[in-house]
Amino acid sequence: MSQDPGDGGAGGVAFCGSCGRARLIGTRFCEHCGAEVRSAHLPGYPGVATPPRIDTEPSGALGPRPSSEQLTPPQGTAAQSIAAPSPSQGRNKRGLMIAASALGAVALVAATVAIVLLLNSKSTASYASQARVILKPVAIENEKLSQAIQGLTAGHSIAGVRAALVSTETEVQAAQQELAALDPSSDSTLSSQVDAAIAAELQWIRDASTTLRNPASPLTSQLSALGQDAQSRLDALGTSIPSLLKSAFPSASNKLATYASAITTNAHQKTLEIGFSGQVLALLNQSTSTFQLVNSFYAQLQAAANGTGATFTISQAEQQINSIISSRTSLEAAAQALSAPTTNAQSVITLLVASFTASLKDDNDLASCLNQANYGTVAYIYQSCLSSSSGDNAAATGAKQAFLSAYNQMRATIGEPSVSPQF
């Protein structure tokens, strides 16, 4: 018995080559579209017709779609290496892409809203309110600087004031940059006043730093006027920026000027005292020869008084003591003629004159003893004169020690070593 050309074979199913629908076995024409069915057998599946590949299903077409088993080629064929994505995988991928796009759109909207809000908040804030925030650290630094300067004295470390000046200048410069970035249109008058006040304070800080480095600088004389100017400009800000009203540049200027004056005066005094010290030392060196003569004279008197013999007569002793007195008188006059450039120098002069005066009193008392009508041996006369003037000798020694103490203290302040001259 011959097999129908449209028959799919034993147990097979025939498909229409025109519409792809299956037909009942035993008929040559498609019962769906009426086209003649021709049998085509898939490799490996004898008697099974290969349905045509269709991308879309005709509208209104009925009938079951081929199963996945019928569409899958057998193993070992070339089609095995080609894998098409499943419909569910495609739908999942498209869903993820849609979700990511939605999230990106939401993030973009949120960022746009944030920027708009930020711009709106800046645009709505007044210049005065923004300036108050910017200048608050400046007010704090100004107060610290004022306190540091008030504790400044000559002879003490200036490190604290120097650091305060640097810190304040840094803060003012930072504020100046921030203020320049603001929109002054909301209050152009206040903006101009703030700029002028900041510029005036910076000028004062720089002059104050110069004064601290070099108290003798000509800029020191301008410091007081600059302080008044800076304070008046800060005060002009009034209630707009009240924190800056706490500044005290005039008082700080006066303190710095006082410090500079003291340092300059001290430096000048030091120069003068160095010159004065040299004059005193020259006078003391001049007195050394007289001192040696006096010591030799007293040694001979003491030797005669001790009975070891006298090298000169009473008349010779009178002449020698009168020569010593003349020399001492000249030294005393030279000490009185010294010019005292400072208070310390005046004290030194007073004590130097006093030491010469005390020595002269001792010399004159000894001379009076020798010049009077003396009776007895030379040894007795010399011993008597030495004893009567011993109090004056002790007073002269004490006066010399007081002078040397004050003189060496002054020399220490000007960086000179102590001396122990014999005079």
C-alpha cells in the first residue's frame, strides 16, 4: 500500500508548507488554508514533516504551535552551537534596563532639586547675615590679639604677640577672600564698609608686625593713627556686625608704641652706657698709680710702727701724703665731671665720687696727724696716726666696694664683664 505524500509516515504528523499548521493524517490538502501538503522529513526522524519556520503568527490563525521538541535539532548538527535567548531572559533584561533608567531619572531629579534649593537658600540669605558668619572668626582673633598685646613689656618674650599677629592676619585674609565671593547687591553700602574695615585692619596688623620686628622703624609713629582708623571703620559697621565692636585697636596701638619706645630707649641707653662705662674705667685706671703710691706709703708707716725701721722721716711722710691728697682731689673732680646719660649711670657717678671723697678724708686725717706738733719716736707717731685714721680707712674701703658693685651691675646690663680695679 502506497503512502500518501502528505502523510507524515507511521505515527508522523504532516504540516502545511503554506501556513505551517498540522493536518489530519490521510488528507493531501491542509484543512486550515486548503494548500496541498508536501511531505518533508527531518533528518533523523523518518516520516516526520519539517514545519516551516515562521516569525509571526497570522492573525486569526488557529491550531497548536510546534513543541520545543519538534523545533530542536538533534545532537551533532551544526545548529547545536547557536543558542538563542529565551523569551523570559529577554523580558528580564528589558525589565532591568527599564528599572535602571527609572532610578537614574529619579537621582537626576533629586540632584536638580538639591541644587535649586541650595541656590535659592544662598540667594535668599542677605549680605549682612553672610558677612556676620564670615567675620565671626576675625572678631575672635582680634580679641586674642588685643589680650596678647596688653601683656607685652620690654625685656620679656614677644613670641606670643608675634604668633597672635600672624594668626589674626591669616584669618582676616581668609575672610577677605570669602567676602569677595559674596553678592553685595543686597547691601552695597554695608559691603563697601566691610571692605574698608578689613583693609584698615590688615594695614594695622602689618605695621604692628613691623614695629615688633624693628621698634625704631618710622612706621611705629603711624601705628596710633592706623589703630584709630581701623577701629572707627569697624565701629561704622554698627549693629550689622556687632561682634567686631569688641576690637580695641587704639589701646593695642598705645601699648605697642609704649613697648617700641621702651625698646628704642633701652637700645639708646645701652649705647650711651657703653660709652660712659669706658670713661669710668679710664678714670679708675688713672687712679691705679695713686692707689699703689698710697699702699706703699701706708706699708712704710706700718713697718715703722712695728719697729722694723722707717725708710723716710716725718717730713718726707708729710710731703708724700700731701702729694697723694692732690692726686686724689683731681680724681674726685674728674668723677664729679662725668656726664650721666642714664639713671644707672648717675648712681655709678654718685658712688664713685663718694669713694674718692672717703679716701680723701682718710688721707687728710692722716696728713693732719703727721703735720701737727708731734712728740715721741717716729714709730710712736706713725702708729698713732694710723690708729686715729683707721675708721676713715674702713669707710673708704666700704665706699669703694659699693661703687664697684653698682658699676659691675651696670656693665652686666650692657653685656660687659665685671672688673676689680685698684683705685
